[in-house]
Amino acid sequence: MQKTDNIQIDFFKIRDLGEVLQVTFLFIRLCFKPLIVGVSFIVLPFFLIGTIFTLSAMDGIFTPNFSQLGNQLASMVSLMLGLLFLGLGGIMLITYVNELLRMVSQHPYHKIPTVQEVWHATRKYFWWNLLHVVIWFIFLWMYLIFVYIVFLLLFLGGMLGVFAGSVFIAALMGILAFAAFLFFILYFLAAATPIFFIATYEKVNIFTALNRSFSLLHATKTNFWTAIFTNLLSYFIQFIISGNILLPILVIQGIIEYNSDEEIKSNLLEIFFKSIYALFYLISPFLYIIPLMANGFNYFNLRERAEGIGLKQRIAQIGKQNDFSIEMYESE
């Protein structure tokens, strides 16, 4: 590969939350072509097939003939196939985006990799990531069961307070139950979300990646809160963009259905809005790039705060650059 100035990003660099999001969108802009083309031709077919099967299942479920055994089986099979293809599409998306970020971050001053190069790495590690996702879901359900048990115990404590006539105890237990539930969910998201990129970048198994994620998360207090707010804000941005796309569709649907007669409403409009909603769901893989990239860049941020890799690399370059000045390192 020839050197070029396509990518000029210091990956291992201490960044605050705003800078993590800023460099995320910068990277998406610089790698826009391999991202859009790759997701369109590699990931989108899975979502398209999954959406078709899911819509078919929904049609079967919400019809008067669903009570018949044959229709129930057909709808359930369609639904399972739809969820299967959507899940495979999600894993393919995670693998492709993470591999692109890994390839660029390991060679930041080289030419941006082509779709074919990223696809080669994606195809190689897809099944590995599939195994990781299965194990992750097992951990997720175990963790959620634990969270619900804690929530239930606190809720029962509040109910006992009500029966005992103590409103204060009931209110306190309710607040504690909500706070515990919220904390455990946010903590799990902060610790679990980066594990797929850690496994991709460091080429380790899911157990090592999970342990590594906890280590980076608790390396400093700043790491902990940065990880939590990076997740919240990146998913919030994704939600806002999705809402801006979906809201006009809902408004138009309401206006048209209110002013249409029953015959048109039950036929043409149903087909039209199903197509619109299907198109909306096909846009979702592109929006999910944002939190994936944000967590990838936050991984570099956490490692830099914990290990100072970028600082060590810059110090090693002292004496090798003609334009060296001490001001370059004062901010470190």
C-alpha cells in the first residue's frame, strides 16, 4: 500500500466524550465509501431477507386464519427465519465495521482499505464472532436474571413496608429498586459493549475480551464514566436520527388514513406503509455504525488513559522528526 494522507487520526489519544464522538463522525466521513458500499452489499441482504420473513410472519399472525395449525406453524417458521437472518446480519455488521476500524487503526497512514480487503477479514472472523455472540447472549440472560432477582427483592421489601404501614420504607425500597436496576443495566452496557471490538482488535476470545473490558473500565474513574456516557450518547444520537426519519412517516400515515375510505385503507395503504416501514428497517444497519464506531474509538481512549500507548509511541519518535518541538508533547 502506498502512503497517503487519507487518514490522519491519532487513535491512541486521550479524548473526552465530545472528542470521541467528533472523531467517530470524522472517521465515518473519511471511510464513507467502504462503509456504505460494504454494508450495502454484505450486510443489507441479510436484513432484507430477515425483514421479508418477519413481515410474512406478522401477516400470518394477525389474520383470522392464524388459529389453524398449518398457518401457525408457517408463521412461526417465518418468524424464526426472519430473526435468524436479522441476527446474522447484525453479526456481519459488527464484524465488518470492527474489522474496518481495526485495519485502518493499525495502519493509519496507509491507503484506506477497499471493500474486498475488509470483506476478506470479515469472512475470516465471522464465525468466530458468531460464537462470541452466542456466549454473550448466555451471559446476558444470566446477568438479567440476577438483576431481576435484585429488583424483585427490593420491590418485595417495599411491599412489606406498605403492609407494615411504613410509607417511607416502601418509597425508599422503590427508589433503591429503580436505582439498582438502572445502575446494573448501565454498568453491563459499559462493560459488555466494547468486548466485540476488543476481541477483533486484540484477536482474543470472548472471555479474555470480557476480562480486558472490565480491566480497562476500572483502570481509572474517568474510564468508567466515559464508557457509560459514550454508550448512552451514541445510542441516543442513533435514536434521534431514527426518530427524525420515522416521525414524518407516522405523521403522513395518520393524515392519509384519517382522510381515506375503508376500502383504500385496507388494501393499497396497507401495502404502501408496509413497504415504507420495511425500507426504514433496512436503514437501521447504517445507523448502528455510529455506536459501533464510538465504542471502538472509546476503546483506544480507555487504553491510552490506562496504558499510555500513544504517548509512548510519540516519545519514541523524539529525534526521528525534523519538525520536533517540545510543544507537541506538553499537552500530554
